[in-house]
Amino acid sequence: MQREEIEAVLRELFAAQRLAVLSTQQGGRPYGSLVGFDA
């Protein structure tokens, strides 16, 4: 995939999705946070 194609796919994804999961780890345990965003 060319850079332009990747950017177009990401733009479409961000326009369609309003929530994402932010995954982190602390003390050897995984955590997931549901976050809203606007692109």
C-alpha cells in the first residue's frame, strides 16, 4: 500500500469510529480504557 492509500483508509476508519480502546500495563497487569475521539 502506498502512503496515500493508507491515509485514505485511516481517514475513513476515524470518520466511522467514535470510540477506541487505549491499552496500558501497570504492575504486570493489563488495563483497557474506552476513549472517545473526534477526527
